[in-house]
Amino acid sequence: MSKLFTSVKVGPYEFTHRVVLAPLTRMRAEDGAIPGPLMAEYYAQRTSKGALLIGEATIAAANGNGYLGAPGLFDDNQIAGWRAVTDAVHAKGGKIFLQLYHAGRQSHVDVQPNGAQPVGPSEVLHGGVAYTATGWVPNTPNRALKTEEIAGLVESFRSAAARGVQAGFDGVELHAANGYLFDQFLQDGSNKRTDIYGGSFENRARFLIETTKAVIGVWGSNKVAVRLGPSGTWGDMSDSDPDGLFTYVAEELDKLNLAYVHLIEPRVLGNVDDETKDQNPVAAQTIRKHYKGTLIAAGGFKGDTAEAIVTAGDADLVAFGRDFIANPDLPERLRRNLPLNAYDRPSFFGGTEVGYTDYPFYSSETVPA
């Protein structure tokens, strides 16, 4: 029997297989960063009984967006739209975690409230991009957050997590990878602070740990998770000692009895494979030595490599992105070793139902005799 299709416990939940829908930014939210019926259909299509889904990056604070069309939970008006999504997932027997993010410096004045300057840990020029009404554009240079502002951001995440309860989610994942705000604080290529949020590993991890504990106060530790990108370089990220940094973070998170830690392999840069990176799942192999709880691995996995990593014990579940976009019935296709639909990269971000809810299920395809 395939290890990928055996049961696994995550926090208080039991899942019948280990194929997870990765959090995928698709930028189909309606005005006001509100999920609409199209988003509910998309998530329902990708739900199977006993499955875990992780929702796309959801804006936790009014100034936290970097992508036009991303959904939010920084306002009560956004709760009902998300409730339709979670209801659709639950109706098909799945569970869904809310992923909360803040873009930090990965933003542009055109997606900021009143055209304000984006914020980050420090003023460091970089080559990241944001998505606005005119398409992909270079980020606006950010300002450095004042020490006294950080408590307000922690509260924004706590409040958004509380709205997630009202919206019917089953847990919360904090997005601390991909060059977003938590990641910007963690890595010293972007964090040049000299206060209690800069310098040592402990100080640079402080914002993430404080926020994780605040969200635990709402949800309980076994329904809270964190996503990390050890050695991630997307968004011009870098660190002078990534192994030391992420080992420290893993050990601190290990103390919190989380639902899981979600790791992005460095072989994936943004949403494309980085051919310069080692193709072995190095992040999971490294972090497993320092984090004893449940691990989800993501980043360029196929059915055979997913089977290999869970069989080896370096991860407990595997999250799929691009193949899950193109194959709403991906778990069943992997289980039965069926052919996969090809994904259409140009339709990943923004748009309509095209490249979103129009990919065929295997049962609806014409199968050659």
C-alpha cells in the first residue's frame, strides 16, 4: 500500500491521505478582497473526503497586500465570503486551514490604503515585484517599521485569526516564507534592525514567535501552523547563516505543540523550478532533525517523489501546487496513477474561471479505448 494514501493525524484531525492542497495565490477575490462564488467553487472542486486544504495567502492587515485580487480577513465584511468557501469544503468532507500573510516590502503604493508607502523591517532596496491594475510592477521602496508599530501588526494577525474562527476555518497557518514580512524579519539580508527585532536569531524570530503565540491564544496550539522557506531567495531574500537561523526557528516552534510546520524546498523559486538548486528535499531533511512534530513538505513534488519523502519519514504530508491547479482530482489521479492535465502558467494569477475552475476531472475526460 502506498504510504501517501495512509491515514495521518494533524493536530486534532485525522486525514485519510497525505496529499495536501498547497496555499496558491490565484488573485480571484472580488472588490474589497472578498472571496466570491468562483473561489468557493474552486476550493470545492479540489476537496476530497478526509483531505487537508490550505487556503491561499490571505491579507491579515489593511496594509498587508502585495497583489491586486488577493483575499483578506482584515475586515469583518470579508468573513461571509470565506464562510462560503469553508462550507463548500466541509460539505465534501475536507478540512481547510486559513493562511495569513503580510507582504511587507513586497508591495506597491497602488495596492496600499490611500497610496501609503509599504512597510518592512528595514529600508533595503530589492528587486521584488507586486501585482497592480497595470500588471506586474517593481515594488515601491518601503519604509522601516517603528518598534512600537510591531505590536499593532501582531494584533492584526490575532484579529484576522479570530475572524477565521467566524469564517469556519479548521486552523490557521502563518506564512513566514516567500520573502513576505515574517521572512523579511527572519533573514538578515532584509533585516538590518538594531532594536529587539534585529541582530540575533532570537531577535529576528521575535515577531514570528510573538504572533504565533497570539494566534495560539485564539485557536489553541494544535490548530496553528507556520510555513517556512529555509534558504528561500524569492523576493531577493538572503541570510548570512541560513542553516543556523532556520535550525533555531525550528527548535523554537518545536516548543509550541503546533499542528504542523510547512516547508518550501529551495529548489522552487516563486512558482518555477530553480534548476540551480539541489533537487533533493534538503529543507525537510534538515528541519526534521530539529522539529519533532508534523511536517508538510512542498516544492516541485510529483507522485513518486512525494511517496519517497513520506516513506523516508522526512515529511508526513506533501503539498502540491501547480499540478493541483490543473487537476482538481489530483489525489485520485495520484492514487490510481492516472495521467495529469498540463497546467497553463499564464492563467495562474488573476482572471476568470479560465485556468481556474475549468480544468477537467479525469472522469469527465474522453479516455482512449
